[in-house]
Amino acid sequence: MKKWFEPHYRIVYACLFGVIVSSLTSVKLLAILTACVLFAVCFLHSHQPKHLLKRWLKFNFFSVLLWATLSWKIGENGLSWNENGINLAILITLRMNLIVLSTWLFLHHITDTILVQAIAKLPLPKKLIHLFILSVRYISLLAELNQKMDMAMKARGFQPKFNLFTMKVYAQRVALLLIHAMLKAEKAEMAMKARGFKL
């Protein structure tokens, strides 16, 4: 029985559940499933609720942008509420939250190393597995860089506020991360070509 809960099986479950959720159109069913999965995730992360809440709020920042764009429409009388857009925003928000929460649930206690080992066990083409492994590796490297930048900003007394200076600092931070990502991707491509890797 334990083997069905091994990391590579849990990755498959997360992918299948994501596909099923993407096809659901009932807001009521999505809301019930989201509430159930959220309860399970909160139970598993009960020792660190602040960390979980912070991650969830960061993710739902995209939902705010979604609502800001889909809730309005430009008609003959100017700006007005877009009912279809609001319904679509509710549907997308619930789907997004359900997929992310279920991924947190299925991949609970799976580190980067375990994830790489689990991907290698999946019945996929070798080249695709290599690409997945490289993606996991470089995402973790960029996450480390982001943490270092965050610590450096705090050490210099940076306090984010809703002003032009804060927006400029965050824009520079994102630009630096993208530049590092591009450089890492170029180095990885050169290393793969040097080893005779061809798509």
C-alpha cells in the first residue's frame, strides 16, 4: 500500500487532478472542493500557518489582477460591470486555487532532491526527464538568489511602501532575476550542446 504514496505516484496524482479540475465548470463544486483541500492543507501545515498564509496571499496577487481586468467592460455608456467577466474570474480563481492547494497537498514534504528522483522514475522520454530536472534545478537556484536579494534589501533597511521608489526597486529586482535566469539558461544550453544533447 505504501508504494502508491511514493513521490513519483504523487506527481502523477497531482497532474491528473489538475487535468480534472481544469475541465470542471460548476462553481459550487469547485468551491466545495477548494474548501476541503484548503482544510487538509491547513491541517498538514498547522505548525507554520504564517508561512502558508504568506505563500497563499502571494499566489492570489495574480487573482487580484485577473479581477481588475475581467470585472469591467467598455460599452456605449463607458465603463460598466461585466457579469460574464465576473463569472469567468470566479471560475478561474477557484480553479487556480484548487490546483495550487492540491499540488501543495500531494507534494507535501517533497524536497527538490526527492522531486528530481521522482521525475526520473516516471515513464517519460529521457530528454523530457532531463529538461524537467534542469527546470527544477534552475528554479531552486533562482529561488535562492531571490532570497539573498530579499535579505540584502532588508539589511539595507528597505521597507516597501506604496510609492514610486518601491516600484522602481522591485522592477530592478525582477529585471535582475530575469537577467540571471537568461544567463543560467545560456550556460545550461552550452553545457548540453557540449555533451551532444539534441532535441
